[in-house]
Amino acid sequence: MDYADEKLNRRKFLLTTTTIVGGAGVVATAVPFLSSMAPSEAAKAAGAPVEVDLTGVEPGKISTVEWRGKPVWILHRTDAMLAALGKHDALLADPASKIQQQPPYATNPARAIRPPFFVAIGICTHLGCVPVFRPEPGAPDLGADWPGGFYCPCHGSKFDLAGRVFKNVPAPRNLEVPAYTYLSDNRLLIGADKKAG
């Protein structure tokens, strides 16, 4: 073997070694970087479905739970509240819920699987404020035609007891109804529907 061949073999060896060491360095750097992009256990838990016991939610009362960092309301509507739902459709911007703000199984006048229980994300569709529950019909500060529902104090948006938005208010859409399913008569799972498990 002459000097030129020895030099060429040495160059190939050094090039191969450098490539292997460099590749290992790239992998060693990329793995922790890419792993840091995965959601943390806390983030996974925050997005997980939430189970709710309905036994403590009395008729006419509302309960709030947190799901994905948002307030979710569970309103146990009375018979009178349910009967009032169809009587003010002319005041609503989207009474039939044509804009899909709910799963298909909640596209009905009550916007619910079971009409007595209304489940909705408690965030105004205008700028993200949290409306307040105002169930009293004809409240003096909301007008004689107020049927009861949710009022957003930030900019005056109004929603009825099915989360449907009134006409001529800043909010453009009905309140969002999340995916949910019943595990039993008194157990509700928010964040998953029958198709998902």
C-alpha cells in the first residue's frame, strides 16, 4: 500500500467516524427537544373527560365544573323552565341551533340529551367573559320579555335557558355544548360522547 492509498483510507475512516459521531449528536440533541413538545401529564389530565355526579344538582339549580380549563355548567331545569323554552323563539338569533355549537345529539329545542339537564361551556361567544345565571323571568334590569337564562355583564349579551343567543346583542352565536354522555342515570361524563367511548 502506498502513501496515497493510506491517506485515502485514513480520510474515509475519519469521514465515517465524524458522520457517525455527528449523527449521534443530532439524535442526542433532537430527542429531548422533541420530547419537550409533548404535552405534560398535567396537560393531559386537564384535557381528560370529567365525570360529574348529578345527584346534588337540584331542579332550578346550576353546578359548575372545570374541563380543559373552562367552566362547564350543568343546569337542572325545572318543568316550568322547559315549558318556557319554545315561547320566545322570535327573540332569538338562532332558535333552531343551525350553527353547529353542539354535538348532533344535542341539536334539539332543549339542546340536551335529556331535556332536564342542560350542559354548556360557560363562556360568552362574544369576547370570552363568563355570563351569570339569571333564571328569574321578567327581571326588571333585563326587561319584561326576559324568559330567564344567562346574562353576560361584560357587554350585555343574553342567552336563554338552552344557551341560545338573543338577537341584537354582541354575542354572535349560541353557547357551546361540549361532547358528553351519561354513564348512568346520575353520572355524566363531559368531554366524551358515545362514539368516543
